[in-house]
Amino acid sequence: MRGRIALVVLASMPWLAPPVPAQLPPATRYVASAFGTYMTAGNALVGFDAAGAITTVVPLVAPNTAPSAIGMAPTNDAILVWDVGGVHRHDITTGATVFTSLLTGGGTIHWGALDEDGGMIWCIGTGPTQGDVYKSLDPAGSFTTRLSQLPLQNLNAVCWIGATGEYALAQYAVPGGNVYVMGRDGTILRAIPNLLELSGLDWSPWDLQVYASNFGLGSRTGIYALDLTASRPATLGPVGPLSDTNNSIAVLHQPSSRLLCAEFGNSPQHLWTFDPATRIVTTIHASSGQVGFSGAAAVRDRPLWATAPWSVGGRGDLSVHFGPARAGDLYQVALSLAVQPGIPVPPIGRIHLAPDDVLRASLHLGPPLFHHFAGRLDFEGRAWPPPFVLLPVIPALRGVRVFGAAVAYDLRGIQAISNAWGTTIQ
């Protein structure tokens, strides 16, 4: 969608009807945001089952229009959709819809992502505040601040870099734009130049690379792996009709390092996965004018996340939510100082933690440091009361990066593994 935002027509469209509850059928595995004056789904959330069949279409009503990015909320019980002027939340448990205006200064949001502290980060691609980057400390858009300004630059995508806590920003430009690495204070640290029309970014805990989708045309499309240390891109593929006008990319944390990709362009528009290790493409859905994909996410793909920043001498809160399918299972949370080499648990996936002293302490010490790190999931698949850490008053902890993961298990063994997560202690 980015680069084609001028196509949006908001006058007298059928999706400006009264809101429809966003309760997603239990079979829904993936949710896409459809962008579309010219697509039969219109501006909508579209759910798909694991085989790619459409399970639901939820119209995005005014002022929830022209979606540009989509992701799971930090509590894993809602879908966040960033549109041209704000963000809205579709609660996948209750169906409630909440809209909160965000600071855009009259500009248009081109991409948004979840921040490691339970808030959000988003970038402005067009309009008076083009080139601005904003950050909030919660998923409702409260406590919002402008993090950085890159005047007159069409910022088309942003993601959290889990290994460092920094951010990657994609500048959309023809024939070539930059990917910037930005510190948590908004400082631009370095750039990878001359990448073509990038439309999506996401970080992978499997190999610590940032992956990018390309919105170019024909032979210029593809999936890129970005080495942000060496400032060097590598084209992975695929190239051709399947990836024409790639519009989104998301790393699927379990059970393997697959990338979820969505295509906006000519019919049929595809929802597909790509495995960076094997280069295998798996088509999930191929619509015929139904869905102009502007973003895609796997439902309940984020069982573990923080709900606020972690600070020395404070309380570090976590949300663990594996969903109703794991209700009644036992759970365990652990922390570590690294996400690699990880702990393989075939065929379930990989626990993205290093087997170090912090991991062993988080498994065995318990209070007064680690609270509710083990227990039984409730009927919604949540750890309740939520786990938390009481961080000691040790000034040397400031700036230390800590990583977390959670598993759900029963008498048969581990049944589910969370995503990777990390935070920088403040």
C-alpha cells in the first residue's frame, strides 16, 4: 500500500456502516488487513484458517480506514491495526473495538510495530510530518512522544531489533532508499543504502537478522536479509508473480524461522510463507481481487511480552497468554542474557534463550526476585496472576539487556513455546 496511498477514496463506501464485532472464529490462524477501494473485501480485517480459507471478514469502519500495518497486542489477546491516522484494537476474546487517535501532526502512518516495553512505535510516510517517528509507552497510544525526525523522508516501515533493542527504519524511494538503524533515543546510528522500495521489516530471533519485503515491480521484488552490523543486504527471493508488490513481512517465531508475506498487487493476491533456510515457498491463500493485503500476522503469535518498561529498583511485569487451546496446561517462564544458541525442542520449535546462570536462577530461585514464573494456565490460557520480577537496586543493571521466553507443557512434555522477547533495563 505504501507508495500508493493516493489511491484511497474515503467517500461513501460500504464499509462506513455500523461496526461489526471482531470476534474471530476459533479456526482463524492468520489475520490480514485488507486495503481496498478496488478489492471486494474493502478496508477490513480478513481471517484465514491454516489451509488458507477465509474464516471471517470484519469491515474497518470510520474512522478506522485504510490500514497500513497489523500486529498482535502485547497481551496476545487483541489485534492492533495502524491506519492512515491512528491505531485501533480488535479484541479477539471479547470482540470489542477501541480506537485511539495518535500523534501524526497531519501526516499519514505508513507502518507501526510493537515495542519491547509493551508500547508501540510508528512512522509517518506522507503529509506535513513526513519523516517523523513516534513512540508510545502503552498500546492505547498514551504517553506518546516524537522519537526522531527525518524531514521529507517517506518512512515506509519500522521494526524492533530484538537482539539490541534498537529499531530498523525503511525509507521508501525509487530507485533506491535507505534502511536506518535507530537507537532507543531516536539517534540514527547507521544506514544500509540503495535498497529498492522496501515495504516491511521484521527481526528474527533465529538468526538475528532483519528481513525486508520489497514493494518493487517485476524482477525488482524479493525478500531481503539485512546484516545490520555489516550494513549489507542479501536478496533471498523469490522473484516473480508470487511476490509482485510485496506489502508485508512478519517472522513466525515458532516452530521454525518462516516468514509470513503478503502481496498487494495484481490478482491473484497471495498470502504465503518463505523459509530463509530452505528457500521453500508455501502459498496459504491466493485471492482473486478479494484482498489487497496491507499487512498480515499470525493469531496468538506473541504469548510472552512485557506490559511496561523495566527499571532498576522497580517491578518488571510480563504477560503470558497462550490462548484457550492451552487452557489448563502448566507453564514456565525463564530469563537469560542472550537469545542464542537457543534450546531446540523438535518439532515444537526453539526456546530462544541461552542456558546461562540467569536462566538457571529464573527457573529455581523464585521470590523475592521471580514471582509466578511457574504455574497453571487459566481457562483463557493465561498465566494468572501475571509473572513479574522485582529488580534489585543495583545501578550496574542499567543498560543490561535481558531476554525472556515461556513454555506450556503437560504430561506429554512441552506443547507450545513463546516468541522471543527482550528488554533493556532502565
